[in-house]
Amino acid sequence: MVRHFTLEYWVDDNWYVGKLKEVPGVFSQGESLQELEKNIQDAYNLMIEDEFLPHAEAQTKELEIQV
């Protein structure tokens, strides 16, 4: 399956740094734009794998944050 995302990226100290706009929490970097694209794909795949792995000790709690 192929999904399409928007890669937002910038150059910081000669590193390409980026994130997927549609998927919060998927960030990466690379020495070139091509390396960033590969690393972003790896980061996305790791995030997807983690979502489907059972977390035996995982619990949830509602949290109130004042803004």
C-alpha cells in the first residue's frame, strides 16, 4: 500500500531536518535530502510497528493541562 504525506524540511547546521505534517511525532534528519527522505520513512515505519506491538504494562490516564 502506498500512502502520501507532506515532508516539511529545513536545513540546520548543514543537516536536512524534517517532519511529516500529517503524522505528529515523526521527525528525522540526514546529511542530504535523499538521506532525510529515507530516514523519515524508517521513522514512520518504526512508529507504525510500535502501534501494533502489545504493551503489557501500558496504561492510560486522563490528564488535565491548563493552557
